[in-house]
Amino acid sequence: MLRVQGIQAGYGKIPVLRGIDLEVEEGELVTLVGGNGAGKTTTLRVISGLLRPWSGTVSLDGVRIDRLPPHEIVSLGLVHVPEGRRLFPRMSVMENLELGARTVEGRKRKTENLRRVFSLFPILEERKGQLAGTLSGGEQQMLAIARGLMAAPRILMLDEPSQGLAPLLVRRIFEAIQEINREGTAILLVEQNVQHALRLAQRGYVLENGRIVLQGKGLELLEHAHLKRAYLGR
């Protein structure tokens, strides 16, 4: 469904990605893990069209998308929920959700998707008239994911959804991600919480210094000696 091949990219003359290859099949939950500065966010920015690759290709259903503008990529069903949530703080919860439903498919399924996100995150229905900037950190993360779902994505890319959240909220966010995937949406998850992410994912990739150094089934990667030493302190 999504295929990234040989991607090299960076900022100015500084290279970040040094030949990335990864795939997400229809309905899969795939995670990309690694330390700070490994290139995880840059990978998502290239896939969503926010950053042009120096070389390599990104394809969706066999069609190249790496030269398309971000709004066209979203219209094809690939939605990026960025690190840091990036909400409109002076707009209400409902207004933020409505802005997510700007694609043709999102407008068509707006009522259905509103029911879906309020079922996933009931607190958002309670807060729908509240300004997004006044929500707690966990509620803002729920709203960021919900806004992405309003576009009716086939693939949802999530960048560090657990960042800065208390453990109880982290568990709630990961439960919601799992439920979204069970409902049929493919997910590419970038996450520093290696253990949580790999337990959740069917497959995972480990990114170090702009290169994929390990890949495989999530639970199998957790048992890999290098990953245990580098990320789990074992």
C-alpha cells in the first residue's frame, strides 16, 4: 500500500536520511522506532510531502507521491498527525474537527466520522465547545488524532503521540491507536517508547543515524540483543 524506497533527504546540505526503505501493507500497524535525531520525523515529513527527498521514491498503491503537494497526498488517503499536536488553540474542539474533514471523503463521511471519534474519545464530545488551547495535554493529543481521522484516512501516520503524557494517558492513547487499526485503518507509528510501540505493532523498523538497522515482527524485535542493549537497557 505504502512503499518508501531508497529515500535520501535532509535540511540544507545536512543529510538526515541515508537510503530508507520501508513498507506498510493495507490494514497493518507498523512502527518506526529509534533515538532522538535518528530521522523518524524526517521520514514522516518526506512521506507526507512536507519535505522533498533528494533521491528515492514514495509510492501509494503503486503511484508515486513524492512530488505531490501535501494537500493532494491527504486527498489520496494518507494523513500525518505531527509531533506536538499542532492544533488551532483559539478554535473550539468542534472547529478543529471540522477542519480535519476537508477532503472529499472526509466531507462525505463527516457525520459517521464524528460518531467514530466521539466513541473513541468521549471527553472530546463533552468538550466540543471548548477552546483547543485550554485542553489538557492528553486531551489535545486525542483531538490531534481525532482531527486526522476526520479526513477518513486509509493510512494514519502518528508522530510521537505519547510524548509528554502521564502513564495512564499513554495507555489510553495506545488503546485508541489499537482500536483505530482494528477498524481497518493502516497506521505508521513513530514512537520513542520502544517497548510500547513494538508490543502494539505487527511489524517494526529500527532507525539509527538515518538508516534502517533492524526490521521484523514487533515482538521478535523486542527480543533482539542489539535492541535490548540500545533501547531497553538490558
